[in-house]
Amino acid sequence: MPRSDHSSDSSNASYESDEDYRLAQKEWNESLEELQQLLLVLLLPWVGKYFGRRCSYWLYDRYTRIGLGKSFFMGEKPLAWSFFSR
């Protein structure tokens, strides 16, 4: 009979360690999700701001060089124009 008590103690210990492992894994996954959300909230607006400003500076420079006409949207030298100029 002491043997069965001993085996039940070891099974309870393994059950508790499995529960602890599952709980720790769940907390770890929740922490990773929170970190991912935090990075998205902080990093995404910063990256959008950076590329938005870069694009606006490039467009403003293009506007000051070319003006707002067909060449602004089609390119300085449209592709069809280069075929006819040969």
C-alpha cells in the first residue's frame, strides 16, 4: 500500500509540474502578444511618418523642377515620346 501512495504522489507532482508548465507557457504567449501590439503601436506610426515625409519631399522636389503638368505624372520624358524622336 505505501507503494501506491508513493506512485500517486509522483503522479500528482508531475500533474502539478504540467499545470505549471502550461500556465507559464500561457503567460509567455500573452507577454509576446502584448509586446507585439506595443511594437505595432509605436513602430508602425513612426515608419509611416518616415516614409510619408520621404515621399512628400520627393514629390515636392519633382513639382519644383517640372511643374504640375503631364510630365509630372507621366515622367519627364514619356516613353512614347522617345520612340517618335528617333
